[in-house]
Amino acid sequence: MKLYVYDHCPFCVRARMPFGLKAIPFEMVVLPNDDEATPIGMIGRKMLPILEDDQGVLGESLAIVAKLDALGGPRLFDGAPATDIAAWLARWDPLINDLVIPRTPDPVYAEFRGAASRAYFTAKKEARFGAFDGLLARTEEFKAALSPALDQLAPILPDPEHPGIDDIVLFPVLRSLTIMPDLAFPGPVAAYLQRMSERAGVPLVTALRAMV
């Protein structure tokens, strides 16, 4: 069983998490970000994650999560995310993107080790989000706005010892913020990130930097 991913991609992290949380063996393949041919050849469009097994290929992160959840043991990821978690993500995702996206084409992620991959990502995302230099110049403004949001999140965090669909949608977004080494997380949020990283087998970006 192979899972094709980009390491930076929250949707790919969603698909990775059940392997760790349910102890399912797999092979992870990180594609260069500018590799269009492989995903288009597999599912007809440039989109990851893609799961490949003896039954064929499957795209779309939550479909992969559901398939893995059904492989054995009690189902963990049924249902919809809690209303408060879904509302928090909907409210703050645009701001998180403003902080994360311009920092993403970083060689700390395997898919961006090549200059062409970094240039490809930058061109695509600047067309959607605006010039990276302009976003980076507003870092302190964005961080100040995010700080109370992280405080609001602390009391509604899921329990990483009892993983569920809330973790599948929340952890990947928070993990993406760890690309900012100077971002201060409230204690409960930092503890949640660390424990879910350990349980899911998905290193935080701070840990990736220590490996490079």
C-alpha cells in the first residue's frame, strides 16, 4: 500500500494520520511539487494525496481516511467534526493561509528540494493569494490576529488519546503553522500538537528542520 503525498499539504497529512493512529503499514512517496505527470496519470488531475493498493488508486483525503478506517479495529473517524472545531477552522483558515502559504516553498519539505518545484509552487500560489513578499511583510499583523484565536482553541481541543475525525481536520492545519519557529502556541495547543504528532507518526515542521 502506497500513499503519494506532499509533506506540506494538510490534506495529505489527513490521509497519513490513520496509518499511524491505527498502526497500518504503508509506503509513503513524496512527489516533487512540480511533478504533474504522475498524479495526472493516476487520477486525471494534479492532486494529492493518492492511495494506491491492490484494488487500484483512490484520491481525496477523507475518502482515503474512510477506507483506512474500515480496514480493521474499531472505526475512529466516522461522523462530522464537532461544530466548534469546524467553526474555528472556517473562521481562521484564511489568516492561517496568509501566514503559511508564503513560507511553504521551503526545502525542509522534500517536495521543495529542487528550485523548479519551489518556483512552480510560488507562481501558482501567488496568482491566488498575492505576492509572497507582501504577505511576509504583514507577518506581525497576522500573528497578532492569530494569537487570540489560538487561545480560543485551547479549551475545545480534542483528546489526542482518543483520536477521531476532529483530529483529522484540525491537526494538519495546526501542524502547518509549525513552519514558523517563532510562533508561540498556548501550552495546551503545543501539547496537543506534540502528542498527536507522536501518535500519528507525522513529524512537526520543527522536527523536520532538525533532521535536514
